[in-house]
Amino acid sequence: MPDQIVGGAEHPFIQSLRPTVTLGADASTPGIQAALDLLSTTGATPNTLSDIVRQADGPPGLQRWAWTLTGLFRRAALRFHLRQGETDQAILTPVSPRFRPSSYTLPNDAQLLLSRFVHTHRVGNALRLESPLAHARIDLYDPTISSTLSVLSSGCDWQTIQQSYPGLIPLIHFLGMAGMVTHAPPGGVSAEDQDTNLLAWEYHDLLFHGRSRQGRHDGVVGGSFHAADRSEPGPVAKSGTGTPISLPRRPPSQVTPTFFHTLDLRRSMRAHGSLPITLDALGAFLDESCRIRHTQWVDDDPHRYEVSTRPYPSGGATYPLEIYPVVQQCQGLAQGAYHYDARAHLLTRVPDPWPQVVSAVEATILASGTTPEWNVLLVITARFARTMWKYQSLAYALILKEVGALYQTMYLTATAMGLAPCAMGTGDADRWATLLGTSLETESSVGEFLLGSPGEQTSPTA
């Protein structure tokens, strides 16, 4: 029995134009015009389209048709359908101009496997398959095909698929076209699982990387205001509800090191001194690194919303980040969790079960090697709607970049003030949302930053 070809033209499929495509001057001959008209309506198989061009334009027209198809591929303009009668079972949609229907030879004794980077989720009434390694996505509409997809999770040879799962064969051709399948020798490991470059990636990291950059998705990049008709962006800053505690600012006369000297001195300092940070120092730190300097209303017809400027940058000046100082030791400030009002430059107490808060802090700083004698942990949350109201595919990436910019601003401010700064690598978003009275999907932690008076450092750190 010969080896099998997965993908390519081995299985008949229907081509059609994506609904959003406008043709312009693509049609140059009567045959190409007729083929494009068919692509714009019901669609047709590649052979049918070639026959239409050949009959109208003769054999020379096929070369022009090939050029036309190349142009359509470069615009990711074609979709591919698996149909039963008039009903779509599955649709393959290119998401990148780099997509080309691919195929590869599958030895008959090989185990066919779904790529570990493929993920599925519901979109409307379809089960969508996507992968950050692929230049196309697949929407499944036929539940009989979708229900057998798990066969490819543990490996299945082509002969078994033909005998036991024949309805899966058309989908396998689509998966092969999209580059979403791999194969392994019996009892062996697939090429994908031996690729040292891919082995370095966790599934979710590669997915996030692919979706927050351009090139392998067709999501909207830039300000689309996609949620503007369903929700409001939220206020430019969040105000607390407790008794306000006024914060001092840095005196204008206070001497600070030069900028480049501050850069040279910057270090992560994990140990805090026996004499805690003061309220004056905490207030000056927040004033220099996090305060709102200016607000204004933006009229981006038909959308009107308020933006601000702060010491660090933010995508579209949306500034979704909020600061919650959790205080264990601070001269002039009681132990507890607080919210920082960046507009009014004041603190309000957050009702908190203190033992659980301390436990959450210690769990957060455990990996940093910090001793329990910490001063202040700044929990950084994001009010996601502030950014996601305007941006789509890159919204969460913008938020994380803002966290990085805030980290560096906090580092340099603390260094210039002679304080001990240390950014934390991770934290429990669900836990902090519960303790701070927010929710995971509305406002939850995206960063944590330890701050205190400097103590003795046991070793140089980054």
C-alpha cells in the first residue's frame, strides 16, 4: 500500500472568496471574471475553476489564472470548504498572507497526531481550531466530525482511520493543509516533539506570543473600539470608598542622583532594614512613579473618553493599572491593605482579612528569597476594560508592557530615593482579587513590587 498524502489537493474542497474581500482589477479576462464571480457566490473546486478559465480563455489563460490565485493567496482572500451537499462541514480560513495549502507524505505505519499547539474553542455555532504555528484556522460545523477529533490526541495510523473513522478523513486533509498535524513512528516520538526550538515553548506562551503580534492572525490591530457599543471604558482612575489618608509629596529641594548614576545603581534589593520605610517616603515614591499628572477628554469620533498622563507610558494613554499598597511595616501608617488614588494622591483602606493577606504576600515573595520582615508589597492590578474597550488582539500584551514600564519607573524612583525595590515574577490573581474585593475578569493582579528601607544584601542581584 503506498504512503498517504495529507493535505494539498488529495481531497476535493470548495474554494470561495472571504466575504470582506473586494476584487478591484483582479479580473483581466472573461474566463477569470467568470471564475471570480463563482468564487464570490457559491464557490467551486479548484478543478472546476480551472476548467472555466480554460474553456473561456484557452490554455494561455491558465497562466493568468495562476497569477490571479497567487495574488488572492497573498491577500489571504480565499476560504476552503468541506461540504456535504449544500451544507458546510468545515471551513478553513487563512489568517496570514503566508498561507499556502500544504501537504506531506504520511507513512502507512505512522501514527497521525494533532499538534500540541492546536487549541479549540466555540465561536458562534462552530468549534474553532487554531494554532500559533499555523497560518489558517478551521471552523467545524459538523458534530460527527468534531466528536472524533480526539482520536488524533493519542495517535492513530492511516489504515485504522480509514477503517474505523472514515468521516474524519476530510478533516485530516484540512488539518494537513493548515499544518496542524504531525506524525510519529509506531511507539516513537513525533518530529514536533523532538524539535528543540518548539520544546522550549509552553503551549500558552506561544499562543499569547502569536496572538499579540501581527503575522499569524487576522484579528484587528490598533484601536477598534470593538466594545464601545456594549460597555463603557470605566473612569480614568479608580477612587476608594474608605476614609482618605493624605500622602506627602517629594519636596522640590530634595537632592537626587543624576539619571545615569541612578541607572547604574539600580538593583533588585530583597532585604529590608530594621527601621521600616516611612509614610513620607512611601508618599513621595507613589507621587514620583505613579501619580496622574494630567487628564483630558479625547474626542475620537464617535467615541469620547478621558485619558491621563503619568510618569510611565500606556497604550493609548488608557492606563488600566491600579496600585494597592499592602503594608506590614511603615512608620506613620497602620498595618493593612490600601488603594492608591492616583488622581487625588491619597490612600484609602481596603477591608481585608489580615492573616489571609499576609499569607498571600508571603506566597508571592517566596520565590524571591525575601525574608518575612518585609515593609510594603505593591499589588498592581489592571482594570482590563480600560484597555480592552479600545483594543482587541494586542490589548493584554499592551497591559503587560505597561507593567514592565511601571516596574522600571518604580525601580529608578526607589533607587534615586535610596529605597529597596524588587519586582516579583508572579502572583495569584484569583487570590488577590478575592482579598481586594475585585474579580479575576474585571480587575485582578498583573504584577507585584516589593518596597522598603534598604537592609543588608547577601548577594548582588539583578
